[in-house]
Amino acid sequence: MRKAGGWWRRKSTPAKFETYVRWSFHSLAAVEVLMVGPGLVAAVGSELGGWVFLAVCVHAALCCLTNSRALDSVRGRREQPLGLLWTLGAATATVAALAIAVAEFGPHRERVGSAAGGVFGVVVIYGMGILALGVRSRRRVCAMVAAFSAGSAVVALALGMSAVLAVTSAVMVLLGGGFISASSVFSVWLVKAVYELDEARETRARLAVAEERLRFGRDLHDVMGRNLAVIALKSELAVQLARRGRPEAVEQMIEVQRIAQESQREVRDVVRGYREADLGVELAGAQGVLTAAGIECEVTGEATGLPGEVQSALAWVVREATTNVLRHGDAGRCTVGVRVSEGRVVLTVENDGAAGAPDGGGGSGLAGLRERLAAVDGTLEVGLVEEGVFRLVAQVPLAGAAADVREVAV
């Protein structure tokens, strides 16, 4: 059972939804067989009823196969199963006609008509619903429903049924088939939408990273562009002066040295500003992002008064942990806590979406966090604390901090 549960938890949210849709339609095949099989055999008899029941089972198997192939084609994993769709349509029409024939020409026993009518209705309605999964045009879906409705009336009249019964069957097919066909079209649209939203979230994350890289590149260009131009100009001037034996060449090279050292200092400032992060800002940002993603987020603790190096290291932990919660698993709730205890700052991030939690902390993101924390003598612990709950704990020593525990709501 744990392995089965782990298989489900490892799936992404779009994959879970696709699996739910897929098996919802698979389950209708079992309903088709169980709903019409026993009653049909009991009403018609084991011989004729057995053959009709076998036809229903074949139809249900075709529906399951078409369901899988159609959803795979929706996701672009395979081509549209046109041949299978035509085969299922023909099988649906054949079994439906067989049910009408049994109702008209079968043994005149009690409940034969109702049992055959049940076979007709279930097979046609379920068959149309599965066909709608593979038909990509809504107009064609409407045309299919109309064709089956009209066809059921024509076949009923051809087999000798009264006009009232023929019209009744046509209306039943129109309403029932139209409903389940619309449900199939809506399910396909939802599957596409869920995957597109997930891809949009990934794209937004990549764009944020690219924007930050562009900002860093612009900062470096602003710092180094002018200084490098001045260095090149003064170096060329120093070369010309040196060739003429002028002592001013030394002064120009001293100026070049000064500008180079100043540029080095400015680059350090840019990189330091890029690498340093504010813990308070990251806590507020994490709460906002997770809430926007539909994850209930509670943040406790205070970040003010902590040394800059400690704040920077823990801010990167919050950033990476938030990214993991968003991009992995299927969390519904996340808690982030900051407290100072016994001279150490303790940051705890806990969420209930352990499906995609990093395995054992061996990921490159967590390895980078360990390196950052090691620079300030900090530690990082990650892992499952109970079924489905993942916890990340980062501790950083705080020189001169009080030993009592402080925990204030942010």
C-alpha cells in the first residue's frame, strides 16, 4: 500500500488530474458490464443472453482502449486514433442494433424489453462519450450525437418498433449521449488547461530567473563599461607617452591601476548585493507566492535584528524551500517559522506535499544551501517527519544572542 501511495504522490498535479479523468471513464466500462450483464442473462436466457453479454464486454474493452489512446493523443503522446474511433463507432452501432433486435424478436419473456433497452441505452450513451474524447472538433461531436440519435430511430423503425418507441429512443440517446459527450469534451478541455497552467507557472519561474540575470548583467555593464573605456584610453595614452620617453606615462599607468582597483571593488559590491538576500523580504514573498498558488501558508517568527550574514543565508533557504514547495509535490498547507534559541537561529519549513520533496536532500539546490550555511557554520536537515509531511530545518549560530526563545507572528 505504501508503494501504491508513493506512486500517486510522486505524480504532479496535472498528471494526477489526467489519471483521475482516465480512470473515471475506465470505471464506466465496469458499470456498463455490471449494469446490463446479469439482468440481460436472467431475462433473455443463458444462451442468447450470453452472446449479447459477450458483445457488451467486447464493446467495454474497446471503450477502455479508445479512452487511453484518445487521452494520449490529447497530450500529444501519439497520433489521433482514427481507426480505433471508427471501430468503436461501428461496434456501438452493432451492439445497439443487436439490443433492439433482441427486444423485438427475442423470447417473449417478462423483462426482456427492459433488459434489452438497458443494453441499448448504456452502450450507445457510453460509446458516444468515449468517441467524444477522441473527436477534436465540437461541431463533429454535435454531429455525432445527432447521427446516433437519428440512427437509433431509423434502426428501431426498420426492426418493426412503433413510431412512439422509436422517437423515445432517439430522444433518450440525444439527451443522454449529449450529456456524456459534453462531459467528455469538458474533461479534455480541463486536462489541456491544467497542463497549460502548469507549463505557464514553469515559464514564469524561468522568466523570473532570466530577468534577474539581465538585471545583474545591466549592473555589471553600468559598473564596468565606463571604467573599462577609461582604462583602455589611458593605457593607449601611456603607451604613446612611453614611446616618446615622457615621464607622464608613469602617472597614466598609476591612474589605470587606481581605476582597475576601484572597478574591482565596485564589482564586489554588485556581486555582494546580488548574493545577499533579506530574510524579512523573503518570508513575506514566500507567503504571498504560496498563497497565490492556492497553498495555505503560515509564517511565524521575526527576522529583524539578525546579523546580515545570517539573514542572507536563511533567506536563500526560504527561497529554495518555497521553490521546492511550488515545483514539487502537491502541498495544501505550508508553515514557515523563525526562532532564536540557545544562541542559534532556527528556520523551519514544513509542508504536507511530500510527493515531490527532494529525496534525502541530495538535490543540487539543497547542496548549494548546505554550502551557504556552512560558510556561517550552519546546518541543514531535510526529510519526512510523518506520512506525506516534509520538513526542512536550518540552524545558524548567533553570537551573543539571548538563550531564550522568541517567536512573534509576522
